[in-house]
Amino acid sequence: MKENVFDVLMYLFENYLYDDEPQPDRESLESELFEAGFQQMEVRKAFDWLDGLAACRDLPAGTVDECRAIRLYTDAETARLDTESRGFLMFLEQIGVLTVTSREVIIDRLMALEDEETDIDLVKWVTLMVLYNQPGQEEAFAWMESLLFENPVHLVH
């Protein structure tokens, strides 16, 4: 089975993050993932990715004047995030779904998926995962969730 880190993250997101029941410990989750056919390297990278996301949970909202902030992407970010992905993040920021801080966390988590091909669907899922993890972002999460599951929007740039 050739699975990648994002597949592991999706499995965890779909099976545990929406669940209101107590979460199993890391060791139990690892065992379940191995039984489901995921490789040890991908499972380890997925848990590292989640640890990085957890570390971003309590970042301050920022002091930047958000309506005048301009985001310049590095060469590495531009190589990984195509125009459609960057435009989508800008769109979400302009309509108030993302803050400057949540945008930066999304970019950080996308860059942390080193071996993944980045496309608009990956950006949407990572955005959903980040918003789910950020306190006070319930409304933004609900908006993203409806975008993904109910009414896909096609953006024109």
C-alpha cells in the first residue's frame, strides 16, 4: 500500500477529530494506523505534522494591520503553492475566513508536508484542519466545511 502522510492525516481527521468521544492515546492510534496498512514512516511524519499544528494553537492573533498587510511568498513557497492555491488563501483572507495568523499557520503546515503534491484540494483540507485546531475559529471552520462538502466554489482569478 503506497500511502502518504496526508492520507494518514485524513484518516485521523475523519475518524477522530470530528468525534466528541475521548481520543485514544498515541500508542493506540499508531497501532490502529499500522493495522490499517499505513507505513511507520508516514505515521511518524503525520504525528510530527500534528505536533507542529498543536504548537501553533495558541499563537497570538497578531498586531499587524490586517487590511494593509501584504504577504510575499518565498521562492520555496512559490514552488510548492501554485497561483490557484495562493489566490485561494488570499480570497479566504479577504472575505474574513482567515486571519493573518491562520494564513501563516496554513502555509507553515502546507510546507511541512514535504513529500506531498500541493494542489487546491490539499490547501482546502489543510485549511479546514488548521481552522478546526484554532480557538475561536468555529465560524470560519463551519464556512470552510460547507465549502468543501456542500457547495464547492470555483474561483475566477
